Amino acid sequence: MIRRLSALCAAVIALALTPAAARAQPGPPPDPASVTLSAEQSRAVIDALGQVLRERFAFPDRGAVAAREIEAMQDRGEFDDARTAAGLLELIDARVAPVVNDRHFRVRYMGPEILATFREGPPPPEEIAAFHEEMRLRGAEIPDVRWLDGNVGYLRITRFMDAPPFAQKLAAAMGMLADTSALIIDVRGAPGGEPAGVAAVIGHLVDQPTPTVRLVDPAGPAQGRVFVAEPRDPAYASRPVYVLIDGETGSGAEEFAYDLQAMGRATLVGQATYGAATPGGFRPLAEGFAAFIPMQVVTNTVTGANWEGVGVRPDVEAPADQALDVARRLALEAVLRDADGLRRAIAEEGLAGLGG
């Protein structure tokens, strides 16, 4: 039940709208292929989509242009042949998504019952508490913490969450890895998270307050909000860090890689990421449809730019399934440039074990 809230939050940096029924309904939404639509119903969905793009798209001028283009398609009858919700979704993916041109944009069929309970703002405290409890019982998005040969730490993060269970499990994981000589953080396939969650992780890797990104909502204050990674214990500020990325690394996980690369704090290994930078949230449309609308502009405080549409490029390219071995070798070679005594001997053992 609560797991469905997690699924909706997975690919976003910030949510502006939370579907309460996605937590309250025991079953999934109806199969879109089984839901019939009339031409009038399809038109209502497209009309609502044009309106919400005008009102809430992160880039108002682009939103207005996209709305006009979509409405012109509507006037030409390009959506009238959709006979089911699945058929309309296919047309939106094929014709509307390229016009909006943002990797976070998508439309989903959730059903009228769920759509009727959408509300602005965060969930009530009891639902947040239940979600946090599930996070704890599911590993708080940190499913793997271990030592690799040569005394290299490995930390797997699946989502960057601004929630106490995530911060607590993260601190515990960093404590377990406190004596390692280098650290590999794996965000391959990680769909996203929140900027405060990203800052929490970076806080363990820096020794002074470090701004990460600025988030600006066109509907809010012009100055927006700057997120800062505050130093955290256990600290890992002076040892080599490597981040594994691939084409399925998205959104907030991309921010994590981009921020560390921009500040020169980590070496990225793997393949270019997905390229979804503009955060937002689901907005209700009509007839049981909802659209994830990019609503806020994110920029890195070092580069003044972001990764939308282009992804984050690795410092060292490697096939996704080989990135861990490549990073291990790089980490051990980096350790051996400075290590002596037992730490050096253990690193040499690890490097010898890699072969080649």
C-alpha cells in the first residue's frame, strides 16, 4: 500500500502533488487497455494537459508554446482515434512528449477514484510516519554495504531521500566503512531522489559547508532555495571516492554524480546518465489521467547549469556491468600512490586479486 507512494516518488527531486489514494487504495489502478474512451473524453484530457502546461511548466514560455502545439494537434483530430486509455497514452508519448521535450514529463492513467483524492502539499503526519516505517523495514534505500578486497568500501544507494530513516541508515553505513581506504558509491539504475537527500550524502564526503544546487520555482520566490551539504559524521572527506553511473541513473541520482564531479570530489565511472534534471510533480488532468509536470528549475552552484537532456558524462567510460571492477582498480591504484605499511600491503593484495 505505502510502497505505491514510494514508486510515485522514485523519479522526482521534489513533489508538488501527492495522490492520497495511492496510499489508501488496496489495489492498482485499472489497466489502461481495458478503459474505453470517447473522442470527447480524449479531448478533455488533452485540453487539461494544455492548461496545466501553461500554468505550471518550469519554463513558462516553453509551456505556452507546447500548449499551443498540442491544441493544434487536437484541432486536427490527432487524438480522436484513441479508443482506450492505453491508446491515448501511446499517442501522448509519441506526439506530445517530443513537443514538451523534458525527460521528467510523462502522463499516466491512475483512474478517477485515485485522481479524486489528489491534494496539494505533503501527506499528513500519520502517513509520513507509516512511510518512514516502511523505509526502515526495506533498508531505507541503502540495500548494500560491504568491504571489497584491498580495503575498498562499497555503498549502494537506490534513492536519495530527505527522511530520518535514510539519514540514519546512511550514517550507520558510513560508520561501517570508516576504516576503508577508498569508497565506491553505486547509483547505477537509481531513479532519483531529493536534493536534501543528495546533500545529506555529500555531507559525509566534505569537510566544510558546500552548496550543491539552487532550486527555483517560477511560481515562488525569485531567489529560490540553495541546498547545502553540511559536514556530517562519520566523515569521509579526505579519501578517494568513485561513483558508478549508467543510462538508468536518473534525476536526483544524476544530481549526486553531477555535484560531486563539479566540485572535483569524485571520479565518475560507467556510462552517461539518463538526462532528467527538471523536478516537479503529478498534476490531475481529466478522466483518470495525471501528468508529471516539470515545475522547478535546478542549477548546480558551481557550473550554473544542469544535466537535462544530455546526462552526466563519466570521467572514465566503462560498460555498466564492468564499472565496478574498473572503479576498484582505479581506487586501489589511487590508494597505492600514498599508502604505506599495512594499508599498502592490503591494497596490493586487492590489486593482485583483480588480475590483468
